[in-house]
Amino acid sequence: MKTLIKNGTVVNATGTARADVLIDGETIAAVLAPGSSLLGFDIERNVDTVIDAGGKYVIPGGIDAHTHMQMPFGGTEASDTFETGTRAAAHGGTTSIVDFVVQYAGENVIDQYKLWHEKALGNCAIDYGFHQILSDVQDSSLTAMDELVAEGVSSFKLFMAYKGVFLSDDGQIVKAMQRASDNGSMIMMHAENGSVIDLLVQQSLAAGKTAPFYHGITRPWQAEEEATHRAIMLANLTGAPLYIVHVSAKQAVEQIALARDNGQNVFGETCPQYLYLSLEDQLGASSEEWGDFEGAKWVCSTPLRSKAEGHQHHMWQSLRTNDIQMVSTDHCPFCMKGQKDMGLTDFSKIPNGIGSVEHRMDLLYQGVVDKKITLERWVEVCSTTPARMFGMYGKKGVIQPGADADVVIYDPNGHTSIGMPTDAHGAPTGRTHHMNMDYSAWEGYEIDGHVDTVLSRGKVIVDNNQYLGRKGDGQFVKRGLSQYLI
Ligand code: URP
Ligand code: ZN
Ligand code: ZN
Ligand code: ZN
């Protein structure tokens, strides 16, 4: 099966050019000057399918390196399965995810890893890799780290918060970092000072401050900055590469930038919610249905930050200047009914997480339209850097011969309305997202662009909002070590 994508504008992280893309089977065979022939051979007449991408961008498929499909968490389970979540991702122009295998304190790491393979196998619409979460690091976890690197799982997430659930103490963190320094893997850090947060939460609840808004108040930027700094120092001590996940505070960005200036292998990820949504939005949120519990829709950790304090503005700027390297969603969806509402009278019982896997490419493209980042930077932070950061570049993250034909045709003259509006009786009024959620954290967002066609390893899986793929199309990606390390 050969496909020619003609007349498009190919956008890579390194530059933009008018070019035709020839796909042979699952792979990009050639990137050619528009309308060119190969040694007198008329390409267009010798392919099975021609897609006209005139006036549109042809970009490498998005890579969302931070998702939690069907993750057991907060007394419930994230509402997207590997099937629904990856299908939604495909609709939004994302062609690979890296999801987190969870080891809770006391569980066996390798058993959990096998369990996650069982969950994903045969269910995914797009390719998927795994990071491994290590909770409460034990000696057995260290040997598991070596085994997993050999399996293509080259990154490990540790937590400085969520005591009794995920948290590792500083000694455990150092042990895991020493091992990462030896085997070349990446340490990913949830950088928030958990004991400080636990205290503030208890004090808030005791004072009767139980509404969702207090989730953010009890997770202040100081707790993020302090933990980010501590993680950086522990990584410095051990020589481990460090990737800070879901950065939301400008002060945490400053710590990352300082470490990078000092030559340390430290990287930062932010998420669409920290670029667009704010604590003020959450405070002001109220609805007929939920009252001020409406704010639960945006309860995630790290929390939304104050716009007045300038975090959002700083985050866009950091993305442009490479103080922050990439954008993932931290897709961790929960429904309001039956999940978020477990915290109706106590914000600390609201499962933490926001669902955005379908919207990342669009939300970041709006940053191009709004002149916050360039077109090439959009591709870089959404696809190329995630591929490089997590050992997939060459196959993923670039339009070039030999790469997997994971390609998105994006229409800059198109339009995307995000959300799932309902009529007065709560019935959907037409357009809706594809994530398995009963609300949208992004209701009402309008994007000046549109994902037209999505190819996953050469197969068209989405065309003009229609899903044409099948569950099980997606394959496990065995990753190498980070390509940012020398
Ligand atoms: O609120 C969040 N981020 N939920 C997912 C778990 C995590 O810490 O990434
Ligand atoms: Zn986290
Ligand atoms: Zn997460
Ligand atoms: Zn369109």
C-alpha cells in the first residue's frame, strides 16, 4: 500500500517547506519537492492513494508522553480505557502515547508492568509505550529498573507527595536516582512537598474550607518550588537525568532553568491546563447543577495557578525560550457524577486529574495563532521533543524517510469547537469529544485550526472527524534511552 500526500506544507521542528510525502507501507519512503518524479517515474500514477493536502500542514503525529488510561487512583479508576482514550487521542492528532504503569507501595513492579501490558494489548488505536511509576522504592525495585530498561521502558516516575500511596522519601529517591545514573534511564519527578501539603489540607478541612478551590490553596507554589529544587539537588548528587512532570509554578521553572544553565540534565514538562486555565477560573466557577463544586472539574496536581501571579504568562514564555521543553496532557480523566463527586463535602476526596488527550495539539496550535510560539516550535514541543526525550526519535517525531508514517494533516483554515454542550435537559446537542468523560474541562474553547486526517503507520485512522481505525491498530513501542543525553 503506497500513499502520496501531495501539495502540503511539511512542518518539522527544524523547518517548514512545501513538499510531497510518499508513504510505502508503514513507513515514510521519501519527502520530495512538490510534483517531482523519481528518476522519470510518475509517482502519483503508481500509488494506491493520493491525499491532497493543499493549503494544509503535514506534521509528525503528536506524542503525548504523560497519560493515565484506566488508572486506579483516588478510590476510583480513570474513566478512559486504553481503547477510549487512545481513540480520543487519535481524533486530536496524537499518534503515540506514553502511559504510566503504576506500582503502588507494596506491589511488585514487574507484576504491575505485565498487568499494564494486558490492559493495553489489542485495545489501542495508536502506538503506546510505558513509563514505570515506582512508589516507596525497595531494593527489588532497583533490579526491576534494569529489567525494564531492557524491555524498552526507560523512564521511572517518583513522587515527593501522596504519602502512603506513591511517596518515596529522599533516601529512596536517591537510591532510584543512583540506579538511573548507572543504567542511563530517566527519572521523572512529581515535585510537590507532600508533608507540607498534607498539613495544609488538614488545617483547611478543620477550618471548614472544604470546597474544590481549596485544593489549589493547599498546594501552594512554594511546595512545588521547594520540591523541584530538592529533586534537582538529589539528581545533581547522583548524576541522574531528571524530568520534572506537570510544572505549573513559574518559580519551579526558574529552578529548572538555573539547573540547565549549570549544565545539569534537567528537563521540564508543562500541560495545556497550566497554559490556559487558572485558579481564578476555578474560584469563580459555579453552576446550577453543582454550585461551587463546579470547581472540581479542574482539580488536578500540580494545581491550577493564579493568573494574577503571572504563572500562565511565564509558562508560555518558557515554552518559547526552551526553559520548558515539552507539553504533555497528564490525561487523567474522571467523570463528575460518581467520581469527582466523591469529594462533594471534602475537596481532598476529589480524584485528581483533568482529561485533555484529545485537545493538546489543537490547544497548542492556538498558541501559534496567538503568536506565543512558532509553527515549528508547536511541532517540537508536541512531537519531536517527546520522541527524543523518551528514546523514540527517528521512528517517531519527524517527517523524514525511514520514520513511521505517523502523520497529521492539519488545516489552518479549519475550526474546532471543543467540549460537549448539552441542552436544557442535559442531552448532548451534537458535537462532542470522544473521551469517556461526562464533562469537558475545555468547554467552549474555540480553535482556529482543525485536525483533518490522521495516519498511524501509514493507515488513515481519522478522516474529517470520522474514525476509520480499529482497536488493536496500536502497537507497543519499545523505547531506547533518552536521546538528549550524551
Ligand atoms: O492530578 C493529576 N496529575 N493526576 C494524575 C496523577 C499525577 O500525579 O500525575
Ligand atoms: Zn504527578
Ligand atoms: Zn500524571
Ligand atoms: Zn478541516
